[in-house]
Amino acid sequence: MRRVVFEPVQIAEPEPPARLCNHPGCDGAGEYRAPRSRLELDNYLWFCLDHVRAYNAAWNYYAGMSEREIEADIRRDTVWQRPSWKLGQRHGPAYEARMRDHFGVYGENGGGGQRRHARSPGADASTRAASARDQALAVFDMEPPFTQTTLKARYKVLVKMHHPDAHGGDKAAEEKLKIINQAYTTLKASYFA
Ligand SMILES: [Zn+2]
């Protein structure tokens, strides 16, 4: 009888997640990011889906702002809510989600259309409060850090893309151009003043 020698088989361990969820005691993968605070919008914590939802719902965008600052912020926000700026029409649902989702959860993971309906009402209220700067960043589809040169280059591309001349003098394009100009002013003032 032949003797069969079994070689020890190396069983592939499942790849450990690159990041762990920041929620204490959670072993989930940290696949969804959320800013640490309003003042650190580009400094992120990473969570699993359940915990980013919880964090999102508990997020208080206005923490640490004075009443006057909050009012000014809301007023700026109101200026942005122009009905003729049809979000997502040209950019697809992910773009629209990102406009209202400063956590970048839905746009980045491609969940797009469906997932954003799963959000809690509290989260909707807080995302409505996104600042003019965040909205300007969304209009430019940019995230800091960037240089003034990069910003200017992006501005030129957007102007070319949305110029009314390129749309047969279209009213909507005119409105978009206005919003792009406004966003450019906001971003210059926010980052390079
Ligand atoms: Zn978690």
C-alpha cells in the first residue's frame, strides 16, 4: 500500500480590514468616513455602516457656533437653494447625494440613489445645514487640500462646461454659471483669503 504524505496546507486567512470601525468595541471594517467636527471637515473618523449612520444621526454641525454664526450660515445656505439648479440632472444620482452628504458616505461607495433614502430624519436635518463652503466644494467636486492654481483650473473647466453660449443661451446654464461663480468666490475666500 502506498503511503500518502499530506503536506501541511496553508489555509488563507481572510484579509483583515484595512481600517477598523472607530466605534469603541466594534470589530467592523471602517469603510465609511465622517468628519471629526465642523472645523475638521477634512479630518475623518472611519466607521462601519451601522456606526456611521449612528454618528451621522448624532452629528451636530453647529456645535461650537454662536447663534449669530448659525443664523449667517443658514442665510448663506438659503441663497444656495435655487430650484433651477437641478442637482443630479447632468451628474447622476451620486452627485446629488454628495451635494447633501458631507460625510461622503453615499457618493463614494457608489450606493448612490437607493442608500440615501435609508437615512434617518435627523441626518437629513443636519445635512440641510451644510455650509456654503461645503456646497461650493460640492459644486466644484473638489476636496481640500488643493492649490489656488488647481482651483482656478477647475473653475475654468466648469465655466466652459456650463457656459450659456455652449447651451444655446439656455437659462438653466446661465443660472449654473452664476452658482459656479459664487462657489469660486466662496472657495477663494475660504482657502486663499
Ligand atoms: Zn462599527
